[in-house]
Amino acid sequence: MAKEKISAQALIEIETRLGAHNYKPLDVVLVRGEGVWVWDIDGNRYLDCLAAYSAVNQGHCHPKIRAALVEQASRLSLTSRAFRNEQLPLFYEEICALTNSHKVLPMNSGAEAVETAIKAVRKWGYEVKGVPEDQAEVIVCENGFHGRTIAIVGFSTDPAARQGFGPFAPGFPIVAFGDADALEAAITPNTVAFLVEPIQGEAGVIIPPEGYLKRIREVCSRHNIMLVLDEIQTGLGRTGKLFAEEHEGIEADLTLVGKALSGGYYPISAVLSNTEVLGVLKPGEHGSTFGGNPLACAVARAAMRVLIEEGMIENAGKQGAYFLEELGKLRTNQVRDVRGSGLMIALELDEAVGGARRYSEALMKLGLLCKETHKDTLRFAPPLVITREQVDWALETIDKVLRAG
Ligand SMILES: *Cc1c(COP(=O)(O)O)cnc(C)c1O
């Protein structure tokens, strides 16, 4: 007799019973993905409008990234940085050429890239800028999101992220996002860096006023502090440019990438910078067992290559502009705001509708996966390979759900 297939309900029950409840996922059990599509265990197909929080910009299971993974996995997976491997230098060369960087430090998760950058700018502050020991300050923004480590949640302003996790590290003054004057007012002789997302993703796709990036670039340069842009979500094509900083023609001193750096195949992140800052780190002062491993590097090389070769960044700009414009036309009295950049799009519902969760559940029933962020906002961020027809289908589906109320 054929073995009976385990049901979605049974799997959800196991997960709920055995797993920590630090997430509240939609009740859809996915088993397969291809491009913009994912399938659940019962064979239903969905348009993925979350793309694993922008880690799957290149689309699910991109065949060229998969081939690179399989090829490298069958030869060598991990050496540790105690030895050298052939993939790491080639990864360095290709990511530097792509991003105009001079130095790279590879890690695994986004949060680790953030931690690495904080360590590097603090050390730069002490050794190069001359800040007195243990006095370095890194200014951060209200409602920012940079990950989940103790240092990072310590400077979060989201009560859910920090409540109950203290004590926290000092040295992270918080200023309003989008306000360059507030940044300048918070700078002291001990300030070493300003850490900010060019567009706040987890806060609900909050786009700063035009000119903000240019102004913070100018303020940071004038006060000799490092501008650290967290492009872990906005980077690698999401907003229709390789990096969101390009929308205002600026260059950060340190740029953080993660998520789509592997096209969703593998955790890999990196700090991109110049010799002055990353040069302060000497052997033994920082590291990671898995950071820079050959499998991650081979996957990242392929993930960067397809992003460029297949025109995904241009497509994000084109389809994103269309998606946003058409979404704006669906306004009903339930919709409070529609905003976005490239394929990073948010629809904020009126408070009176009582939260976005039931909208993401209704969209799921119609075959579109997205996730509410905070209480009232739906975020649409599909893989960058989405076509015009697929955007039209998403719009029709969103329209249906809004009409149903
Ligand atoms: C996702 C994200 C991070 C954290 O990345 P992890 O891989 O989850 O640690 C940091 N910053 C931004 C802007 C993010 O979107």
C-alpha cells in the first residue's frame, strides 16, 4: 500500500507543538518553487509577493544558481578561513567589480553583517579618528530594522523586538528617520558612524523625503563619520537600481548586503567598504566559521551574475513603476496610502479596517502570498523576474480582496 501523504494540517500541528512560537506564519505549507511561483503540499499554486523578504530577488530555484550550488556542493563545501579556498577570491573580485568596493568582509546572516560593520566603525573610530576608548557612538534611526542580535535589538525602537531582552549595549543614540537636521544635532566628537536603511523595509516601506540621502552623505562627510547603509533588503536590484543609494547618486562608506546575495539558496552576507575602515581589522579580531565558505561564494557569484545578465534590475524598475501606479488606482476608502520604490511596494490600510492580517489571508485564498508588516500595511515585493501579465494578475487579485472589504 502506498504510504499516505502527511497532511498540511498535521504538519502545522507538529510545528506548533514543537517549535518556538517566534513567528506567526500564514497556514500555507510550501513544497516547491519556480520563478515567481510557489506550490503548497496540496498542489495549489501561489504568486509569491514576499520573495522571502527580498532574499529571492532572482526567483525561486533559479536554474543557474542551483547548478552552481550543486556543482560546488559536490566538490568542497567548507574549509573555514584557517585555509584558503578558490571561490573566495573570485567572489571578492566579482562583488568588488559589481559594486565599486575596495574591500569585502563576508559573513552569513544580515545581522552578522550589521554587527561586523559596527565593530569595524568602532575600531576605526578609536584607531583612526582618535575617539577615547569605549566612547564610540553609532547613531541609528527610529523604527529601523537591522536584525535580531542583542546589540541590534538594543537600539531598536520596536517594543516587540526589545522588550524583555535587556540589558543592552550603550553607544547607539537614536534619531528620527528622514530628518538630516536631527542627525546633525546628535553628532558629538565621539560619533563614528550613522547606520541607516535607505528605505525602511520592516517599518512598512518608509521612503525618506527626497534629498535625504544626499544630505546625510554631506553631513557625515563634513563631520568625518562613516555612513553605513543597510541595503540588506533594498540592495541587489529590489528598488530598480543595484543599490537604493543610486536614486540620489551617493556612495556610502560601508554598504551591507545579504538576503538576495545568494538568490535565496544559502545564507551569505557581506560588508562592502574601503581599505581605511575594513583595514583596521587584523587577524584574530573578527571572524566566522562559515563566513566566506566556498559553497556560499560559488552561489553568490552565480546569484550576482544572473541578476545582471538577465536584466532583473531594469525589470524591477519597470514592473515596479507599473505596479505602483496601478495599485494607486485601486484606492478605496480602506486604503490610506500606497507607496514604493521599484518592486518594494506597500499598501497601507485605514486603521478602521482592523488590521492587514485578514487581507493577507484573503489574498492567500486567491493564490497570492504576501505578509502584513506591522498592523496595517501589506507589502508587495515579488521576485524581480515578475512579468507585466503577472503584475496584472496580482492587481486584479488585490482589487478583488479590497472590493470584498
Ligand atoms: C532582513 C534584514 C536584516 C537582517 O538580516 P538577517 O539575515 O535576518 O539577519 C538587516 N537589515 C535589514 C534592512 C533587513 O531587511
